[in-house]
Amino acid sequence: MRTSNLIFCILLTSFVLLLFLTPLSAAEGLSINVAVPSRIFPGDTVSGRVILYNPNWKSVNVQYVELQAPSNVYIKQKFYFNIGWLPQNSSCTIPFTVRVLEPGYYILKCKVWVDNFTATKYFGIKAVKEMPQILILSRACANKPSMLKFAIETPVPIYRVSIKPLFNATPPEIFFSRIDSSAKFTLECPVKGKKLYFKIVFYDNGNTHVLTQSVSVLQESLNPVTVKACSPVKVVHVGDVIPIQVKLFNTGCTVKRVMVNMKANGTFLEKSAYLPYLNRTATLVFNYSPPPSPRDRIMTTVEYSDSLGNRYTVTGNLTLNVSLNPVLSLSNVELKDGKLKGDVGNCGVSSVFGVVVSASSDGIKKSYFIGEIKPQDLQEFEIKLPFSRDVNVTVKWTNTLGEKFYITRELKVEKGTLQISDEAIVAVAIFIAFPVAFKIKKYKTKR
């Protein structure tokens, strides 16, 4: 038993000694790495490194290194002789420079001779065809200063980028410390032609590039601002107030100090509005009360300035149909048992206030206060009358602009039946602040 164990130990020891004493191919164990930019521009000269690492348990003798490349690739120094001994678990770096003359993808070879053995490493480098390019992202206004958006795109990371417009622009130069793939910038400039020219200076891998590039411009119409006025209804009633929406559209130019003025035969609560800037769109609301005429033409005038202070004007028109029937009406009126009953309806789009229904006959007058009537609503009234003869009924109200109106109806009692006359309908607008030409009769409140 002891003899067999002894034999096993002898065999194991022999195997271990044989393993360590057998010489290894130094080239097989040598690690070769090549560090070089994978994408460059044509004509660039870039730096690379050959990194040799010895993982073996003993030193190796690196005799020489050779770099091989195609004809369009120039390597400044292809041979490196007598590198020397490379200790175990250590590395050395061999720098080199390479220049690619034409666009394309090239395979290069690194050969290393170590202890009369050869190791080979292949690596690639691509010279891209595309250079950094400027793109325009917005439309321009012809012969007017515009805020134009641009982007610069590059297939290779670039550094210390300078973009200088070869035309009058603000700012006169754009800087980027680094652009990996793309970057955006904005210029304010008047566009007088179909192309804009730029000078681009940038660095990559120690190389300096200077480019001159043109960008085609898409131009908008000569007037970048359009105006449109809208009404919520096709027909507006006298005594009602409707919101007139004025929509402004800007195609992308610099538009500031915008003044909007409204003109019509009707009445506006506010006739003008001011905007310091107009970006893409804006909506303004003007409350409007129509005149007692079949139609009214509303004209919107928009004045604005560009970045240089030049003033421009654009106009828009809206024609409204006006119903001469007032916004309030009487319905379901009856005279019974000494009481006058009925409804007052509001067919408009805005509320009316201070609604009062009055009935008078033979110098006797009775009133009923309703107050507010909301749009598309009606309110009942009831007035006790000491008489049963013909009655004049008057409805007074105030709209949201402060204008006062009234309508008058004559009620005739014939054989116990109430007849309502439509001939004595009067709608009168009375303005609190100032008189107007189309007043028929002023309504004065007794104090």
C-alpha cells in the first residue's frame, strides 16, 4: 500500500515539473491591443497606440513591431525595432500616427515578433464621407427679420466649434465646446435671398477644419401675420352682447408691439388691445353690442413691428346680420282676475340685468322687478292691476356693456280677450358714458 502511494507521488511530481519546464510560445501568450479612433474625416492625421501586455510567468523579448496599411492610408513610422524585454505581467505602449486620404473603411495590420514567433492583430478605421452640415428648421419671412432655427449634424464628434454667419445676424457667431452628433441654435436675421452662407471652424483628434456651407431658405409670404374675426352666432339681436374672437397667426417671424383696433357701427366694451409679442398664435375677445340696423361690418386692424422697428399693418373684416327684434320678448301674457301675468324671455348669448316690467293705464303705473335673466332663459312676472282696460307694458333692461334698452307693447282688452299689439315695439340703446347717433329716445331714471 505504501509502495503504491509512493509511486503516485513520484508520478504527480514528475507531471508538475514537466508542466512548468515545458517552454511556451511567447507570441501565443502576448496580448496585443490597438487604440485608434474608429471614425475620422478624410485627410485627418490621428494618433494611435499599440499596447503589448505580457501575461506569461516569464519575460519575453519583443524584437520588432510592424504596422501595415492600404495605399490610401499613410503611417508615419511603420517599423519599430529592438523593443526589448517585456517582464511578466507588464505592458508597453508604442505610439504611432496614421493619415487617411480618401473616404472609406480600411483594415490595418499590426505584426509583432517575439522570441522568433509572430503575433498578428487586425484593426479598422473609417474615413467618413459626410462633413458636418447645417440644416434650417424653420421658415423665413422675405425681407423681414426672422427668428430662424438651425441644427448642425456631424458623423464624428467635433470640438471647439465656431459657426459664423456670412450675413447680418444676431448673434454674429455661435460657439460649441463639443458636439457629439447634433446641436441646435437660433439666429435673428433678415432674409434677402434664397440661400444663407456660413463659415464653420472645428477640431477633431487634433485636426483643424474650415468649411463654407450654404443653406437653402424656405420663405413665407411677405406678410407673416394674418387675422381672422369670428362670431359665435350667425344673427345677433339688438340689446344682446356677443364675444367677437380675433385670432392672430404668426408664421414664425419676429412680431412685437402688436396693437389691435376694432371698428364698427356697434359698440365695443374695449375697442383695442395690446400685445408686447406675438409668438405663433393669439386669441383676443372683444365684447360687442350691435346697432339697430340689418347688418354691421366689423373691421379689425392689426399693427405690429419687426425686430428693426419697422411698422406693418394687416386688416380683417367680419359682416354680421342683425335682427331688429330685441333680445328680450314678452310671451304667454294674460290679464285675469285683476292680474297681469306673463313671461320675459332672453334669446341672446349674454345675460341681461335690472329687468323691470311695468304696466300703466290712465296714469296709474305698476312695476315688477325681475333682475337678471340668463341667456336662453325666461322669467315669469305678475302685476296686480286695479283696472281691466287697455294696458301699456314696458320691459326695461341693461346689457353687460351698461347700455339700457326697453320695449313697449300695447295690450287691448276686447270682449274679455287680451290682444297684444306688435306695432309699438321700440328698442332704444342709451349709453352711460356718451351719446350715440342712432338713439331714438333717451330712457331716464327718475330720482
